[in-house]
Amino acid sequence: MPSPVAPLTRSEWTDSHLRAEILSGRLQPGQRIPVERLAEAWGVSPTPIRESVRRLAGEGLVDLAPQRGARVATIDAAVAAEIYAVRLLLEPVALRESVGRGTDEAFERSVTESFVALTRARGVAEQHDRHRAFHLALMSRCGNRTLLAEIESLMDRSRLFQFVAKPLARGAAHADDHRLLMESAVAGRVDDTIRVHTAHLTNTLRAVETLRATSQPEE
């Protein structure tokens, strides 16, 4: 029998909801975070939301500036380039270890099921969650937990970039990458998996770089 899932703490709950507001695009890059309105809508006091704002600032999702308050982070192409440069170094290492172990039923099922879930995702937030889960499934047999934790952190920091780049980076060719990744990974074709994965990340980075002019902050 699976272990029961622990309920979210107040901090986890507010973090999750505020993160969803940002990553779904309901709060746009540069927009002031309406703490009082969110508190009323969620039935909580403003205090846990302000605490979440500070935590999400540490993840790069929120900008805190004197006299401007808390705003959703804007897209800095230079920062995106740095994050993706590190991802392009680390993720092929994890993929090589994971896919290079050869195929097995559990790995094939995990990758295939996460791919199917991604293709059925509806809404931006769900698409992002399942996109993340799919890529982590590809690397799931990497035995270096520290490496995977760093990759997960970088993925989370990339999500705002992915949202803004979506109109350019999420076309049919980009979606086809996921099928190619699934097919090559379950077949144990390490070099093909890394090649497609590298192109996939590079495509998103290029889309971000073309969107240097982000939306203007709302007062």
C-alpha cells in the first residue's frame, strides 16, 4: 500500500499557489504581485504570501526592489543564456548515465507514460509540470543525486523563460522532439538522445533571446 501523501504546510501551499500564478501567466513578467488581492481570494492573511514572495525571489521568479515592491521577474536574456549554458553541460551527463544503462521495463514504462501524459496536458501550468516530469524521467536512472538536484533547480529557474518563449519555441517541431527523445531513450540510443535533447534546449534558449523586449511593468 502506498504511503499517504503528507498534507502541504501553509508555506508550501502558498508557495505552490503563487508559483502557479506566475508560471501559468496569470501574473505577467514585470507585474506587481497583488498580495492583498491574492490573500482575499485564497482566504489567507497577507503574511504567508509575503513570505512566499521572498522565497520565490530566491528562485528567480520574483524581483524585490526598494520602492517598487515585489514584481514578477522579467526576462533577462543574459541570465537565461547562463542558466541554459549550465543545463547544456549537466543534463547530457545525466542522460548518458541514465540512458546508457540499457533498456528495462520500468524505465521504458516511466518514459513512455510521462510522454503520453505530456501530450495530454491541458493549460500552461499542467504542460510545464508534465514537461518537467518527462525530462526528469529520461534522467531518472542517473545515480548522482546531487547532479539531479542541481538539474531540477535549474529547470525550475528556466520555467519563466519557457513560458515567455512559448509562442516561438513550442511549435510542431519542438513537440516532435519529445517523441524523438522518448523513442531514442527507450531504445537505449544514448548519442541520439543527447543530440535531440541538446537541440531542444538550444531552441528554447534562442526563442528567449529573440524576446529581449518583455512586457512593461503594470503600476
